[in-house]
Amino acid sequence: MKPKRISILGATGSIGTSTLSVLEQTNEFDIFALTAHKRAKELGLLCERYRPRYAVLGSGDAARDLAMTLAAKGIATEVLVGEEGLKRVASHSEVSHVMAAIVGGGGLAPTFAAAESGKTVLLANKEALVMAGSIFMSAIAASGAQLLPVDSEHNAIFQCLGQTAAVGADVSRILLTGSGGPFLQTPLADLAQVTPEDACRHPNWDMGRKISVDSATMMNKGLELIEASWLFNVPSDKIEFLIHPQSIVHSMVEFIDGSVVAQLGQPDMRTPIAHTLAFPDRQASGVERLDFSRLAELSFQSPDYERFPLLTLAREVAEGPLSQSVVLNAANEVAVAAFLNAGLPYLQIAPTIQKVVHQAEPLELLTIDDVLAYDQTARDLTNNLLATYD
């Protein structure tokens, strides 16, 4: 059999490290490439351990330093640079699988390169479908690539549908669950005092800082609504948000006969990663089994849209042109970065995104280049708006 070779885009992040952990449970894959943006030291350690053919870093200087360090240790890994390096390892003829785990819009170009090249794309990057849904899905169809969802919610839906990745007439609705994040019970008046450290202290999941803030605002659910609509070819009005604080039920599908199929598991990304790596088979993930006798309760509630106004905005955007989704994602990335790094108050994140989405002029986007250009326009709009704040 032709060996399975995988490129892990975003190898030093939480998804990347979990993927490497799962890969240690099997001998089915050769690790072809590992990439990171700025974490050169961490990537170097991974190269020493896994000896990939290629490594990719965002900075030329850092890449040169890493190449010299690896060569001095007798490690033959070739170090590439930037977006072109990412696209090269994502589309290389010897690669069969690509774990797309780069956070944010920066992951779009290499993930699209993998799709165009007919790879099995393990999609942990929401933005690929949020920013370029119709274009991305057309590339998947044209190349014969296989798209497997890694996000716990979309992987759950995929499993609930019987692994067909298609919503038929027999599906009544999709129930997209979310924990509600760290501020589910916080009095609204207290949200004005929220710090980045508070927002990144997720009660159930161990995630990066950006996605932790998205969980706090529940923008992650808004992005997942858009992603699910493209992934499963389902109108957004068939998808409902549901708060589930315990993060045990990862999503559900209700059928027209009243049956509801749910996927349950520990809040550990190694489970969906293992599922997609082994698909259509199964493999060990290293995740602790659920002990149902110790589960005190599984509770569910509808979201409070005053507390989480970005859910309403995301649904509005999901029903609009693709360009609005590009703006939504770009404005969110810039606003979250400003909250984490530049002192933007937590309660200004949502109003900032809302203003940019409503100010941006809708455009027809036909290519990835169109998407990336409009993404930059939206980022400029957001930064210009932030500059007007005191």
C-alpha cells in the first residue's frame, strides 16, 4: 500500500500537538512536514523528535537559524519560509493527508492548496470555509479531495449523520452545542471588568488564546454555523445553537421521525483527530473513557443573545453574500487581537465587529485572491475604526 504521509500545518499549537500525540498511537503515518509561524524553538524540538522531510517557519531569519541548528545536529529536515513554503508542503505530491490547524485567515491559502491538490484535508481551520465556502467546496469537488472535519462539533455532526457529510431531506435540524465559555454565569454588569486572562480561562477545553476569546464571546459558534452550512450543504436556518456547559455532547442531529442522534466524548481534541486520521476505520486516541456513573448531569439551554450578540450577527451574515463572512472573520480577528494585546475593552469586541460588518460594502468574490484582498480591506476597516477609539 502507498504510505500515508501527513503535513501538519500549525504543529506547535494545541491541535498540532494533539495530532502528534495521536500519531504516536499508530504506525500508519509518516510525518512529512511540520510548520509553525513564530515558535521556532518549539518547532526545532519537534524536528529533532519526528525528523520530518520539511519544516516551515514564518520568518526567513528564523528559518535560516533553525536550518543551521538542525544541520549541526545531523538532522536533514529542509526548512522553508512563509506562505509559499506552507503551500508547498500542503500540496506536495508525496503527501496524502494535511492537518489544517493554522489559526485564523492565515491558514486559508495553504489549506486551499491542499484542497486543490486532492489531499485528504483534516479541517481544524474554521476560516477556510467561513472566508471561502463556495470557492473552497468547488475546489474539493473538482480535485476529488476528501474533506474531514476536525472541530469537535462538526466531527460530531459528521458522525451523527452516519459519516456521509451530507444533510438529506430526512434531517429536521442540527443542534450545534457550545459550553457558553467562562462568562456564562457572569453578571452582565461585571463583563466590563473582564481581562484577557479571564477570557482565556476556559472551564473545559485547553485552547489557544484567540479561540479561547472566541469561546468567551461565542463567536466560535457563529463561525461554526457558517462552516457547518458549507460543510454539510445545509441552510443555516436548519442549524440551532444550544448551550451545554459540560462539553460532553459535542453536537446532535434531529431527524424528521423525531429521533435525535448525539455524539458524546471527553472534551479532548484527540478524539476527533483520531477519528479523522483513521477514517473510515477507528483507532486509539489515548483519551480517557467516559464514566457515565460519574457524570452528575448533562444540561442544555438556549443562548442569551444579549450576553452573546455575535450569535445574532453571525446568523445574519450566514444568510448573506460570501463577502460578509470574510468581513465578519477579519473584524473578529483584529478586534480579538486588540483585546488581547492593545487594551480594547472586552465589551467593545462585539460592537466593533458589528460596525465593520454593517459598514463594509458587499462584493462578489470569485477566487481565493478576491477573498484575500477583501480580507485585507476588512482588516484595514477594523483597524481604522479602532484608531477612532479613545
